Amino acid sequence: MKILTVDDSMTARLIVKKTVEGDGHTVVEAADGQQAIDKLAAEAGSGAPVEAVILDWNMPVMNGLECLKKIRADSAYQALKVIMCTTEAEKTSIVTAIQAGANGYVLKPVSPDVLLKALHKAVGAAA
Amino acid sequence: MKSTAPSMHAFKVEYLQPFIDSLHNLFVTHLSMTLEVGKPILNQDGRPAFEYCGVIGFSGAVAGRAVVSFPAEVAIELVKAYLGMDEVPEEVITDCVGELANVIVGRAKSALEQYQIAITPPTVVFGSNFRLSDQSGATCISIPCTSGIGPVQLEVSFHDAG
């Protein structure tokens, strides 16, 4: 499965990359929401589309919530799974993200086990 | 129409606890390291303790700046542990110190939900020759901690947001 990690922190992207590659997936990266939208289109055009996005919330240019809303507004990405990975732990933030179409929500600092469990749950695979 | 703007709050000691809890969560729960949290003290000169500093500004009904500072050798060991890597290049250490500050302050922010705080992206500063707040009358509190890999200091400065 091809997974897009979206975070303005290289460290956060590195943690996600190491974790999901260790689970047998391939990873592409973006540093903000706009880059993520562009990357999704480019990968779809390549014939090997992204199947899941692991998305930070607080980022410059376009934040994660705006990015999530743009993804859900595009019928081309109906099957795309989106997991928020953020420090935003308020209940209102979690509810907002789920209502906007997030398929999972994990809090930083995230352990590999928790991230993979959320990913497997979102894509419907056995954890 | 009723205003939704948050009202301003003077500094309260309970503002510190979420920052301490968040630091504890990172070291003890996430990294399985020990962490002894010292008594918070007033930081008179307003400068951080150590040379690797992750700086996050926050604004809202409670405004200020939080700095997580480490000696270089502690920063390197912490980054290795956080990433699960034996060696890390310099640019990764710099980025990771910022991300660690983001994680600590971001989680603390969530616990202070009622104050509608927004945080800035992290900045990493080398050297302790800067002030924790550029606001006159700011309250700067230092929380010295000792982790299993060495000293860590959390510095939080609050000022009136109005």
C-alpha cells in the first residue's frame, strides 16, 4: 500500500516512514496540506495512487483540517483513508476531524504500535 | 451580539501543570525513561538553562512562550531515543528538538483547552543568550528536571495577552 505522510516536521515524517515501511508499505512525503493535495494528484496520475494519508494538523500554508476537507470534497478520493496524527488532544478537535471525514486519530508522541493499529483499522486490515 | 473573544487571565500556578504532565508523558510513558521534576522557580534573568532550545509561542487568553532546553549531549541522546536510531545527522537533531517542543507544548495546550490557546510552529535556537520573553512584566518560570539521560529544563513565560 502507498501511504502519504504529511507533516512540516522532518522528524515526524521520518517516524511515520520508518514505522509504515517496517510494516511493508511504501511512503511518499509532503510538508504541508497544499503539497499533500499536489502529491495525491501526482501519484494518482502515475497509476499507483496513494491509499492512506497520515496527516498532521498544525502546518504552514494549508493546515491538516483544511487539507482533509479538500480531500473529502473531491470525489476522486472517496476511498482514501485519512488518519490525523497530531498534538491536538481536545475532544472538540477530535470530533471536528472525524466530522470532516478522518478515518482515524492518533496523538503525538505516537508509538509504532498505536500508529499501525490505527492504520490497519482505517484500511480494514487485521491489526 | 455577544463577543466570543477570550477574556485575559493573569498568571496562575495551575497553568504549569499541563506542561509538566506533557513532559512526563514524553519521557516516562513514551520513551520509558525516568524523569524527576524539580520545584518550579522564578527565572530572574529570563534566559534558558541549556544550549539546545525548542521554542514555541502561544497566544489566546493565556499568552507567552515555552522553551524546552537541553545540553547538547542530552539533546543528541534524546533524539536517538525518540527516533529509535543509533546515529542521527545534525539537521535531524535540530528538527527533532523543534518537534519535541511541539509535542510537549501542543499536548499542554490541549489540557488548557478552556483558554483557547493557539501555538506557533517551533523554532530551534542554539545558545542560551536570548530572553524567554520580550514582553516587559512577563512572568518567567523555570522547571528543572533530571531525566535518565541528563538534565532538561522547561521554561515557561506568561504575559498579559491584552
